[in-house]
Amino acid sequence: MTVSRWRGAGLAVAIFFAFKLALGAAILIASARWMTVADFAIFSQLLILIAYLASVGTAGVQNGLIRQIAAANGDAAMIAREVRAALSIWAGVAIVALIGTSVCRAPISVMLTGAHDVAWAVPWLTLLAMWSGLGQLFCSVLTGTNRVATALSAQAVGLLAGAAPALFLLHLGMPTAAALAFSGGQGTTTFVAALSIRHILAGARRGGDQLRPEIVRLLGFSGAFLATASIMPLTLIALRSVYRTAFGLDALGYWLAANRISDVNTQLLGLYMVQAFLPAMAAAPAAEQRRLAIGTAAGAVCVMALPLAIFLAEPSLVIRTFLSAKFLPATIFFTSYFLGDALRVGASTASFAALAHARLKLYVGIEASAALLMSGFVISLIRIGKPQAPAIAYAATYMLIFIAAGLYVLRRRRAAA
């Protein structure tokens, strides 16, 4: 990716993020103001399930597909093989996910909400997420072929198609239906993105050569991505169950409110890493990679520190604006999460640099380390009766990883000098 295209990708990411931020803020405000804290917690848990299923719905090959297609440098035959391999993996994962969530819908519901009330919706959410995941794979093809703006436009259409009915159903007091609508609307991206890569899909459909090497290669990325996409979400689901038992549903609602704002806050970081940094890092000469990584990390820390500064200036105003006054007791959660978001830059940069170099064990190891540290901090703090346990643990976890990443870079620079 040339410098001009890299900057163009960055601009497209910024515009898309602003759009996604507006929709996310609208849903957050609506759900916070139209529901009790307990109902807000339940709705938030469903959104978290949707987010996890969406990552599974890509069969874990999304980032690997971007990397492989970017590395193909326009070779149509190679791109077609990678797409066929990705679709084969996706079909297998979709079948397993649908069967698994259908069988386990009751315990999943209990784990999320403490009751069986939303068990019926779990298989439907899975089905919709698998279809949406196919659209994300198509968007990965667009990103890998340097059509970042087109990929993000397709995703924007899906977000709008999901957010509009979700807001209407939230207003009617139907949070489970709103979650289904939000997930289902995003499937519109699949149609839009498919039209944008129809020539590539046509080429992939005609091919009949051996796919095993590509499937094996993508399965390496798939396994790594599914591991990273699963480790932290599943760890948090388990921790939230323990936390809810210890402190109640309202306390869980405070944690989830901070988590949801953090998710919105870190989306810009994640988008930039996937849409711009990953393909640029994969294609950059070795001499430029360290400069690219350090520059990305430095700029990202500055950007991610802005929300923390704004919140510290007027915490009450921010909470009343984006949530409601009933979430004022969660101020410490928001402060710690904003701090943790800025520190998380170290982990994100290191993870995507490892992925670009196909260092999959390191890619998974960073996320596993974060989950292990988070679990240790949360469980220890719960045992001594600290309801602020998740907030403290989040900031402490990513502070340690940030320090470790910084020390690693310094050691590499000294070794190269």
C-alpha cells in the first residue's frame, strides 16, 4: 500500500468511525434512558453476544484473508483461491456454531442474564451473525485489494439498516427484538459487498484447483483469530457471571455501561489496525516496519487519550449526556476504562504487527496474557469485596502489557544499533 493510499485508508476509517460512533451513541443513550439499569445490563449482554457471534461468523479468517490478499499483489488466480478457501472454512464454522448454540441456548441465556428468558433468541442471533459474517469476509476482500472506502461503505449500510429498527424497538420496550433487528440489519452488508466483488466471486466459483494449501494456511490465521476473538469475550462472560453473583445485576450494569463506552471508544483503534495498519505492515519493506509500528502506536495513544481528558474535565456531564444520571455511581468505572483504552494501544499494535508477520503464536499469546491478567485481577479484587474490581483490572492489565511492549521495542532497537 502506497503512502497516499495508506493516508486515504486512514481518512476513510475516520469518516466511518464518526458514522459508527453516532449510531453507537444513539443506541447507547436510548438503551440507558429507556430501561432500568438491570434491563440495560441484559440488553448489553445480548449486544456482547452479538459482537462475539459476529467475530465467529467470519470463521476467524477475516484478518488472515486481508493479509493474504494484500500479499498477493493483484494476482487474480491467487486471490480467487484464497476466497474459495475462506468460504469453505466459513461454511464449516457456520454449521458448527448453529448446532452448538441451538443445543446450548438455555445455559447461554443463564450465563448472560441469570434466567432462561432469552434462550429462544440465541439460535436466531447465531444465524443472523453467520450471514453478517459472510459480509465481513466480502469486506475483507475489498480491504485486501485496497478498496477500503468501499468496504467501509458496505459496512455503514448494514449498520444503518440494523440501528434504525433497533432504536424503534427499544422505544417500544422490546430489547430482545431490538437485538435481533440490530444483528439482522447488518446482514445487508453481505449483499452490498457481494455486488462490489462480483467479478472476484465469479472467478472463485469457476476455479476447481486444489484448495488444501490455502485452507491449511488460512486455518492457521483462522485458529489464531478465533482464539483471540474468543479468549477475552468468553473470559469476560465468565467473570461477569461471578461478578453478578457477588454484587448483583445493577453493579453489573455499571460495569457493562463502562464496557460499552469503551467498545465505542476503541472501535477507531480497531478499525485503523484492520483497515490500514495490517495491510500496510504486511506489504511494507522490513526497514519501514519498525517506523510504521512506532508511529502508529504514538499517534494512537494521543488519539485515545483525548476521551480520557474530556471525561476527567466534566465526568458528570459526560455520563448525563451519553447515559443518564442513574449511572453516576459508575464514575470510577468510566475513568479506569478510558485510561485502559489509551494503554491498550500497546497490545493492539503488538498484536497486529505479529499478525502481519504471520507470528500467530505471539498474536494469540498477547490476547491470552491479557485475559489471564484480567482474570487474576478481577477474581482477587472480588474476593476482597471490591465492586470496582473490573475497572481496576482493565487499566492494570493493559498498563502491564504496554510496559512489556515498550521494553521489547527498546531491546530490539538496542540490538539493531
